[in-house]
Amino acid sequence: MPRSVGVRATVRDIAAETGLSIATVSRVLNGAANVAPHTRDLVLQAVQRRGDKGPLRRGELPPTGGAVYVRCPYMLTDYFGLIVSSIAETIELHGRQMVLNAGEAAQGAAVLAGLGERPELAGAILILPPEPPEDLVRLRDRQFPFVVIDPRTPPPRDIVTVSAAHFSGARRLMSHLVELGHRRVGIIGGPPEWLANDARMAGYVAPLADAGVLPSPELVRHVSEPNTENGYRAAGELLDLPHRPTALVAFNDKMAVGALAAAAERGLRVPHDLSVAGFDDIDVSRATSPLLTTVRQPLQEMGRMAVTMLMRLLDRHTLEAVHVSLGTELVIRDSTARV
């Protein structure tokens, strides 16, 4: 199919036509000095034959070579919204368009099987995909480039993923509570089948074990959907135990808000009678009374990193780090105190 006049060839196009490496073509187009004259002429002649506007120079936007499909089958709230907005901004910097599939209604849509058949798409970013690992493997086997953000289940070894360091973040949070003297800590976990929940549970348990406290099943609750209502319900069950916990940690900030409401309903003062902590550091953590101790996830950086890794896949670069885990940060505010 002939190219339109005035549309730039990609570096990969020129490399394929000339038989040179992508790195060599890039050096020519960026005006590097360490290129043989014959090689430079070969690249520039290929560019002219394609009817392009001229070689790309350093600092120019990369060429458009197909849209990026972004699947986020959840409400674009302050959690998923931050991730998607950073993805959109970064895709635009790469000179590409974004096709967004979002909203809870999209969870039941069988879209992965058809992605490789859509010529307008260059690749995809899948956020917490509800599809089983087998569907991701089939998409990979079709050689369709994609990156998964925050995989729900353990990803196959060669599928590219970006997530936060859930284990280390949860461990730092529980270490903070242990240092404050808490030993009887109620844990409100997320969906038990989620990979992030497993990692955070392991992180919560480790500091308690170091302090000689064995995990007690009666102090653990899991929810099917990590929202405020379920956090309120689970916290109520823990606070109504004959020997109630001195602290509660929740799978996310929204559930921690529910825990604060359950504590207030029972006349418990936070943090004087009960410490409460969350995870994520979304806006609501800075709107509670007291302000919420939590773990900050680098949500926007997760989006940016996913786009960067996808662009490297599209340029056929070798990725040595296939599963990238970004660091988290403990944010200590007013909702935790010494026993």
C-alpha cells in the first residue's frame, strides 16, 4: 500500500528498507557525527523515496504509527483517572492517538481477541484486566504488543507489566504501627484472588511476625469489591469483636474511610482509641478527619512507565526488565498514634 506524501516514515520503516539497524538509522536522523557517509546517504535516500518531509531531528515528536488502545474497565475515579490521564498525556507526547475503553460496563466485553485484527491499533495498555491469564497469553501469541498495569493475577513470565511495590509498601505501614506499640491489628483486605491483595497481606504479616505475633484469622476480613461501603461493614465486624483491635489497616483509602465511619459510629476516637490506615494516597486521604496515614502509590508514574515500555516494544527494543515494580512511600498523617 503506497504511503501518503507528507507522512513521515518511522525509524523501523527506514531500517527495514535499508537493512540497517534501528540504532544506526536513529543516529543518521538525529544528525550524529559517528556515521559513515555512505550509510548516511543510504538513509536519506530512503527517506526521500518515501516522500517524507525530511529526516526527524532531535526534539521533534515521533511519527504517528497507529493508535494505542487503553482498556480500563472501571470508573475513572481519582485512582484509575490518575492512571488514565497520565497515559493519555504520555501517548500524546509520542505523537499517537489513544482509543479508550473504560467504565464498569466494559468488564463483560470480550475485546482482547479482536485487538490484533484492528489495523488502526499499534498496541494496547490493559489496566487491572479482568480477563484470565489465558486470554493474555493468546493475545501475546498473536504478537500484538501490550503492557499490563497492576495485573490482577500472576502474569506469565514474558508479559510486560507495571505495578507498585505492594509488599514493601504494606510492610512499611505495618512496621510503623508495630513501632507505635500495636500488636492486635485488624486487616481489611481486598478481593482474595487479586495479586495485589496477596502481596499486601504478606507485607502486613511480616512485621507482626518479627514482633512475635502470629496472624489471627479472626482479625482478617476480605471483601469482593474494595469500596467505602465494604470497608465500613468489615471494620464494623472487627470493632465488634469481644477483644477489638487497636488498629485497622485497609486495602485502600476508600475502605479506610469506611473504617473511620464505623469507628465514629461506635464512639471511638481516631487515633486516641483506634489507629486507622489506608493505601494509595488518593485525594480522599487528605480530606478525612483526622487526615489519613496511608501508602502512596506512584499512580501517574505507572501510567507513564507503561507507555514508555509499550513504545519500546513497538520499536522492537529488547526489554530486560519485563515486570517493573515502582516504589511506594509511607505517608504518616494524623490517623495513627501510639497505643
